[in-house]
Amino acid sequence: MEQERSGGFLPPEPAGPEPELGDGSRREATAPQPQVPVGQPPPAYGWQQQPWGYAPAAREPDNGPAVAGFVLSLVAGGLLLFSVGLSTIVSIGCAVGGLLYSRKGRQKVDAGETSKNRGLAQAGFIISIVSLVLSILATAFWVLILVLALTDDEFQRDIENEFDDSQSIRASLRIVGAAVRTAGHLLG
């Protein structure tokens, strides 16, 4: 038996005398052991048992509408700028959605449901208004160009003269060719 203990098969015996297992007439004074409630882990290093009646703080809810409004407003503005105003219908839809969601996010903060992302909701609201105004102006601009192209003879002649000039077409083709070669070198 002693050989098994020293061989590493069993854990070493604890230091100190063994407790007496008698009839219980002689008891030593020991410190009371803390009672661990059922369902809780035993105390370990670094862990402190919470006092009875302690409830952990509730997690504050997120403000999804504020984030959605901010993202939609950025999409509306970015799409408008990158498409040079040609995607105004989509930009108007995103701007209106961003406006509504940002407003809902601000209302959640004002109602006390959450304190998160009020600044994000405010920024989304402002960017949505700017994007909406720019989208409406871009729509008016492109409608005006379309109306002029269909009705004004002088405007139509100017456009035709611009495309009839063979030098401008050759220059345009050279620029497109150079762009394709550059893209091919970058990707390849």
C-alpha cells in the first residue's frame, strides 16, 4: 500500500492527525464551515459569495433603431455621392428609412428605455435630412436634364456635336483602355 502512494497512484495523505471517529462525546472546537446554497458553486480563489437577496444588475437593452438609422443614413449619402445622383430613388428610400429609425432611437432614449447610442441616433437624423435634401435636388437636376434633352433642339445639337467629334471619342477610348490595362496589372 505504501508503495502505491509513493509511486504516484494515489494522492498523498493530508498532514496532521486523523479525526477521531468515535461516539462523538469528545468534539473539538472548529470554525464553522460556510453553507453553500444549492445550485451555487463552492467558494474558490477570487470568488466571493454574494449576500442573500442580492440581484445582479440587469443588462441595459441595446438601441437597435439608432444604429439602423445611422447606417441607413450613411448608405443614402454614400450611394448618392458614388452614383453621382443617378440612384436618387434608392437614396431617398434609405434617407427616409434612416430618418424614421433615428427618430425612433432618440425616442427610446428620451423614454428612458435605454441610454445607449443617443449621439448615434442624432447623427443619423442629421445625415438623413442632408441626404434626403441632396437626393431631392439630384432628382430635380436629372429630371431637368432629361426634359431638356427631350424638348430643347439646341441642347440636342450640343450633345450630338460633342459625340460627333471623333477626337473626343478617341480620347475617351484611350482613357478607358488605359484604365483597363491598369486594372489588369493591379489584379494580375
